[in-house]
Amino acid sequence: MTFRPGTEPSTRRRGSELTRAIYQAAFEALAEQGFGALAFDKLAPRAGTGKSVLYRRWSSPDELLLAALRDPVVGFGGQHVPDTGSLRGDLLELLNRFAAVLSEPRGRALHQLLNDRGRPPRLAAAIKELVIVPHRDILLGCLRAAAERGEADPARVTPLVASVGPRMLLGESADKGFVTAEDVVTLVDEILLPLAAPR
């Protein structure tokens, strides 16, 4: 490939590719250094762009982070409902996927957000809206379907029971820094299935 004198190939990212690179950089910075690392002058070099690009798109770092959390690819905006035909299969699929996310930059950033008391209040609301409630509601649907098949006690189809799995994974990840597939199997077989079993 040849280029005219004075020109060079463009390697700059644009559009959704640039936006998601910025979101990814924000999650990585937050996971490594906390909320203060999201200052635009610190974040722009990590994202491979200029801080003026960030200022044009978002009014503040927390606005950027809200957008990143909502992104269906890099963030938590995309949710998948398992349908394996059994409660155990559904729980394993959903919780293994959540455990994998917790090991990624977005998952490590989530830990920072949950533990950082200095975070803006609307970020706490966004975490509940985009992460906690959707996972709880998906699990609630799995429990409801299991109760209809006779696999679960209808009295156990509650938001509290549905929140047990994700909360325990968050705690395990915070304690150890990771969650293994064996951890998920133990959680499902020794805690969640007995908790939901028909009486």
C-alpha cells in the first residue's frame, strides 16, 4: 500500500469503537485506582484520545460512567435470560456468567463503586438499576418457571431468595478476588437448590 507524500494511514478510532474504548478505559481506571482516576485529563491518555473529546460528550466523569454502565457490550446493559429447562442448569448458566463478569474490568470496577462511599448518589442508584435488579429479576423468573415445573417451592419465589446468589458471588469475589466454576457449583448445589426446594 502506498500513500501520498505528507499523508499517513489513519489509526484513530471513531464512533462506537472509540466510545467503547473510552468506557473500557474508564472501567480499568476505576478498578485500578478508584473514582479519582476518572478525571478527564487522566482518563483521556488511557483511552487513546484527547480530553476535549471527553468534555464534548460528557459533562462529568460520573456522566461518562453512567453511560458506560448502560452500554450493552462493555457495561451491564445487555442481559441474557437462561432457558436450560431445569433450575440447576439456569442457575449455573446465569451465575457462571456473572462470576466471569466479576473478573473483568467492569466487574472489578463494580466492586469499587459498591465500596466507595464518596461516589455520587446517582451512581449508587444506577448500580441498583443496571446490575442488582436485573440479575435479581432474571433469577426470580428462573425460580417462577421452576415452581411451575414443580422444582421449587412457590413460597420461595421472592426477591430476597432471588438476590442470594448474586450477593454471595459479590461477597466471594470481594474476599478472594475471583470466583471459580467450582465455587458456583457449590453455591448452587449446597445453598440455592436446597433453599428453593419444594417443601
